Amino acid sequence: MPDPIPLIDLQAQRRRLGEPLERAIRAAVEGGQWILGPQVAQFEKDIAQWAGVRHAVACANGTDALLLVLRAWGVGPGDAVFVPAFTFAATGEVVALAGASPVFVDVLPDTFNMDPASLETAIALVRRDGKLRPKVVMPVDLFGQPADYHRLAPIAAREGLKLFCDTAQGFGGVLDGKRAGAIGDAAATSFFPAKPLGCYGDGGACFTNDDGLRDMLLSLRMHGQGSDRYEHVHIGMNSRLDTIQAAILIEKLKIFAEEIDLRNKVARRYNDAFSASNHIVIPHVIEGATSSWAQYTIQVEMRAKLQSDLKESGIPTAVYYPIPLSRQKAYAHYPSAPTPVSEALSSRVVSLPMHPYLDEVTQDRVIAAVLKSVSG
């Protein structure tokens, strides 16, 4: 078998960062402020400025970032939160953890993001049933691309719903000059290592221009504290970004824009190579958008064969996601619009190696293997 290649090469990024990263980690360790050290405040300032928002509140992981915002808004029992069916479980999970009901919405076949027409159907379903109060629309910026907020935002505004952007995969993406994180009433992201901007463990952040929401998030992430750490004015959580992770993210943020450019270069080479194939559907980026390409995901008819052929060639693949949330056992009792596109995609999508340091020789090896498999 040929030498295997990584799906995401985090070690190449570590080598690129070099000694400044090592110094930053040492400084955090030697400083000894393991929880909410000065690096956390610095990172919050840096990433808020980068995203173009007034406030960023760092927390322990991307799932908590979603939950913190929902709880800060008072989302709970009897509330409906509209989420895409084709996404990671955390998107629906946090709604249920807040005590509310996720309502599943289908996605578009070309971008994999929330379908505005299906959202309309889901809202009408909830209003007609009368058991839940429509409260929040929570699109996901799947695989790196902002959802179609051109069409989703007016629906949320018309219906009087909060627009909350799950940009765990999309951070670094841009729509109409606005960076993911600055779109909607609030946004949340993840710094899981495999994300476009990832740390060396778990981490997350919430983004907002609302001063009151920022204050509530700061309280909730620290056990609901008030003016003193032993005064508790809310039922909160323990969800803080480790100082070491903040130090790592400060250094990674410095090269993030460059890495997004490199990711787009890799995606363009894939698109150019696959666009002529009748056996491959390449991902589509909407007008006015730039993707951060958290994954490069194609659609094929014979996915199992492609994965097997690539594995024999030392090329890894991944399937995001093999079962839509609307068909998952844990969520079977929650409302859902029809989700035929999500169900079809779950049997066709496959993600190929994607990272900023994928050199052309290695990428050509991937391309050749894919084309050979689908045409054979």
C-alpha cells in the first residue's frame, strides 16, 4: 500500500507556527494562571476584532457555546428552535438540553445548508400544531460556507424569531463582506482541533454585538456568578476556555487568513479536476460567499466503492453525516419538516483530505485515485 496521507494535517500547521507557538505555550505554563488567565481576555479581544463584532466570550467547547446563547436568551420548555437535519448532533442536542424542542428543517442539495423553503414549511407546521412557540432559527454554516442568510434572515425577521448562527464549521467564511460570527443576532463556534481555527483540545466562543447578552454569557459560563465569584444570580455552567488553549489560538489566529486562502486554493484545484466528471457532484458556494472549507465534500453514487478504493491507496475519507438528525433515534419524537434531501445526501456524501498544507503532488494523488475509482 502507498504511504498513507492525513485527512487533516495538524502537524504541518504546528511546524508552520514553529517557535512562536512553543513560546506562547511556555509562557502560559510558566504564568500559572490556568483558568481565565490574561491570554483568554487577549484572545477574546483579538477574535472579536477579527470577526468584526463587539464581543466574543470564550468557553469550554463549541457545544457549550451554543447552549450558553440559548440559555442567555431564556430559550426553554415550549419553545421551538429550527435546526437543519443534516448536521452534527450538537446542533439539535443543545436545544433539547435547554429544555426546548428542536424542529428539523431540510437542506439544499448543492450547499448542504438550511433550505429556506423547508424552513417556511417547518414554521407553518409548528404554528398550525400550536403546541410550541417558534423562538429561534439556528442555521449551520456547514463544511465552511455561510448559510444562505440572504433568504433566511428575512424569514426570521418576518416571523419575529432570533437568528442564531452555528458557525462551528464556518468560522472564517464570509458573506457579503461580513465574516461568520458577525451574522445574525448571535453566533457560536468551536475550536475543536479539526476545525478551520482549532486549538489543541476543546474550546469554543460566542459572538454578539449585544452588551446585555455578553454580560449574561460571562455570568453563565462561571456558574451564574454576580459581582463576586460566590454570589450566584443565575443557574449557570462551568464552561471556560483553558489559558493554554487561548495562548495557542492567539498564535493560530495570526495565520488564519493565510490558511483560508490556502484552503480555497486546494478547493479550486479539486473543483477544476472534478467538474468535468459525470460521476461527481462538486460542492457549490453561493454568490457573495467565501468558504473556509472545513471539509471538501463531494457526492457520488458508489460511495462504498470509492472509500474502499481510496483506502487501498492510503487515502482517508470521512462521511459527514451518515444519518440525518431527523432520522436519529434520540430525536425521533421531535417535530420535523420532510427531509428528503438530507436523507439522500446521507448516502452520497464523502469528504476528501482538506487542509491548508495539502501540497499539489499529494492532492494530485488524491484526484487521480478518485477519478479512477468513479470511472472504473
